[in-house]
Amino acid sequence: MTGTNAADLEFFFDPVCPWAWITSRWVKEVQALRHYSVTWRPISLKLLNANNTADWYNDQYKRWHAMGHEALRLAVHLEATAGNQAVDAFYTACGIECHANRRRDDFAASTEVFMSEVLTNAGLDPLLVRYAFDESLDTVIAAETELALSRTGRDVGTPIITFKPGADNEGSFFGPVIARIPRGDEALRLWDAVETLATTPGVAELKRTLRSKPVFD
């Protein structure tokens, strides 16, 4: 992705995923406590589900994933023109409105109206919303999605995180999927545990499917 620099962590996100949002706020908490650098990168649930024929993957899910993909086009444009800090601000503003303020239906009703507001809230030009519909940016999104999957395998979702990208002990995982945002010492303990697992050679998977409803506070 053009403009991406080496960081302590790379976080691959789709803006419509509530689980990615909660995990991202945990990452932001640890970033503030330990002053880590984070690069925010796109991964598209629309592309991940392109061949999904399951009964649950209905028109509503397809719309959610389409609007997330449209938001990722804006993220790609912002990365190329304003840098990753702008992507960070955009994702934060989008997540606050979509998830914390529970306005996913507003997003689904009109990407243009919703994204214009999000851009304004992020301190960015609302006229940039036109890039949400620029299909020429899809090539970058597809490449970033494939890069993320090359680090974890294909049977995963969002988020994907990479610890110590470019280092000899670089390690990536899908998740962690968490139902609420850890804060303070709890956030640091979870970070240390996940980083240890991700960067330990030979560790492939640790999973359970039981989960609570997401809490965005």
C-alpha cells in the first residue's frame, strides 16, 4: 500500500466489522499506554465473501460488506494523499458513528451522506466522498486483502493483525475477537499474551466459538 511505513503493528480492518472495531480500540488503548506505532491497512469483507453461498449471507449482509468496501476506497485514497494518520482518523470517526453510535442503518441507507459526515468529523474534506465510488482503487484493496490472507491463511475474517512487521519474528493472527474493549493493565496483559503467541514459532491456532454480544463503550 503506497505510503505505508514500518510500524510496531499492522492492523487490517474493514470499517463495518464490529469485532474489528472493538479490537482496534484495544490497540489504540495500548498504543497510548506504550507509544507503539500502528499502520492501518484495508481488508475487504466483500472480497472475503465473494464466493459465499451460505443461507445467512443475505442481501443485508451483502449491503453491509459493499458499504464497508466503499469506505475502504476512501481509506486507500487517504493513505495515498494524506498518509496513515488520516486513515486512522477516518476509521475512528467511521467506527464511532457506525458502531458506538449505532448508525449502521444510516450508513446502509446512503454511503454518500454518511461518509460525508464521517469525513467532516475526522477533520477531512467531505467532498472526498466521491472516492468511495472510485472502482480504480479496488486493485489496492484486493492486493492488501491478499497480503493479509498470505500471513494467516484464508479461512479467517477481520481483523488481521501483524506484530513486528518486517522483523525476523514477525507474526500475524486473525483477531483477537473480543466482546468489549480492555482498558489499562488488562489491555496490556492481553497485548503481551497475544504478541507472545503471534511471534512464537510454530503457534498456529487458538480458538473457541463462544462469544458475548459486542459492547462498544
